Amino acid sequence: MTSSSTQARRLAVGEWTVVGATVLLAVASLLTWYRLPSNVVLDAGTSARAFTAWSGGFSPTTLLPLVFGLAIAVPTVLGRLADLQLPERIGGIRCTQLRLILAAGALLLAISEVATQRAYGPVSLQRGPGLWLTLLASCALLVGVVLDHRAAASPPTPPTTSSDDLTGT
Amino acid sequence: MIIAAGAVTVIGAFLPFWEVPLVGTTNAWGRLLFPIATLMPVFGLVMAVQVAAARFGNVQFPDRVLSFTWPQVHVALGSFAALLAVCYLVSDKGIMSFGIGYWIVLLGCLGLVTGAVMLEREPANR
């Protein structure tokens, strides 16, 4: 019998990195991505000074790194913990390749988002911690996918032979 | 199809992408959109140049790039460009509205992903 905690330990380092990075992406999406400079006086009826990845005008492009992270992490976790059989290929692309594409896409979008000069009307917005955390988590997501990809591609380690086996005791 | 769609995407990127009342217009290379919206024409250009060079320039490309075949690279780039175009379509634009450039880029991106899928399904690439 295998407990769920033991099964959870079956996740490899790369898979844990992917799951952790996706959790970070989810948290980052709720933090401040952009904020108005403190010296800007708001119009009457305008209350928002800070914007998250979910704020209108920014989403859904700002949510794509999180969506890509979920698309990688959820099948990974379900495949491990629920023994879910995933298809080998989707549309002519192997699932391992698809994960690389999604992770690279998330990082590319995060870098692009950092490089973009967002504005609220004529006022340029300042970048917040959610944006920087998304960039960090996207890097971790790609690292996790590459680690997982290398682990899957490497040949299985042969069983070690103890001295007892050699002596036949 | 990829060459035509790539050209359409690049041309559309220089036309007004957003129209802002009382302010003017900005294209995909503008300060507010660069580099996210710019990824679409850049991907279109890369795809079109690769196909044109391979087909008409007899340029020899490596069979695989980071374990991906070229048709797979095209599917990935085309899908990514089309996804970005659709994201802009459904986003909250506030007081802004789309200019003709956006619609041309959207059309080009849909052409890119269609052409990439057609290329991937060619018997020689399967």
C-alpha cells in the first residue's frame, strides 16, 4: 500500500520545480504588476492605483504565463499521483516538446511584459513585485521542464551491486 | 501560405493597431505595444523567411532545432502568434478601439497557423 505522501515524493526534482513555479505564478498574478506613481492625482471615480495580472486592460496576455504553467503542471501532477495516461503526442508534437514550448513561451511573455512600457492614459505605470516574481517563476518553470526533459531522456540507472551480492552471502 | 501570411502580418504591424480618441494611433512597434504585440510580426517574418529560403533559395537548414523539426517550429510559432492575436481581441480595450492594422495582423496570424498545420501535414514531413 502506498500513501499519498509517499506517492507525492515520487515527483522528480524537475517536476517539483514545475509545480513550485506554477504556484509562484499563481501568487504573482494576484500581486501588484503595475502601479500609478504616487505623485499622480486620480480623477474622481477612479480608485485603482495598483493593477494585477487579472486587471482589465492587461489580461489575458498577462495571464498567459500562469495558463502555460498550469498546462504543464496539472498533467504532470495528475500523471504522477492519479496514474493518468496522457497521450504521447498532441497534434504531431510530443508532450515533452509541448512542455518546452509552453515554458519557453511563458518566459518570453514575462520578459516582454517587463520590457513593455504600460501606461494608464498619459501616465506611465511603475512595475510592481508581481511582474518581477512572474519573471522569476517563468525562469524556474523552464528550468524545471528542462530538468524533467533531461531526466526522461537519460537512460535508467542500472541497479547497484552490493558487496554482499558479489560474495553471494 | 506561410510566406503570404507572414508578409501580411509584417505589413499590418506598421499600420494603426490601436486608435485612442483625442490622442491618435499606435502600431505594433509603438511604445505601448512593443515588444508583446511585436512578437506576432516577428514570428511571421521568421516563419516566412525560413520557408522562402528553404523552398526558393535552396538554403540547407539543419533537420532539427533543439529536437524540433521545422514544421513543428512553424506550428509552435504560428500558434503562439495566433494566441496573442486572439488575446488582444478579447481583452478589455477601454476607450481604445482596434485600427485596421490589428485586423490585418489577426488575419495574418490565422494564416500563419493554418499554413503551419498544412506544412506539418504534408506527407514529406510526417
